[in-house]
Amino acid sequence: MSVRFYLGINDAGKQTLVIVTVDENGNNVAYYKDQQGKLQSAIFDFTTPSPPFNKDSDL
């Protein structure tokens, strides 16, 4: 398996990066069964807002 990255819009209407797992055939996998047979989400959003930009910074 691998992952794909997509730009999405969250519930607040803000753009966010979404990570989706991909199976061995190249298909997006939205859900999977865990070891107990329970359905789990395979879509992840680990993004956090960046700090405010400082226009006076040398970086």
C-alpha cells in the first residue's frame, strides 16, 4: 500500500491537505477492517495551520 495526497475543503470551508491510502492495485481505500473486523477510516488529515508569516523575517 501507499498514499496519495489531495487538496480538499474542510467543514469550515478552508483548504486542507488530505492523505488517502492506496491498495496494491492503485485504488483509493476509504475504509478498512481492523483485526476485530470493525470498519476504520483510511483517510487522514494531519495538517495544522502554519504560523503567521513575518514579512520582516530573513527566512
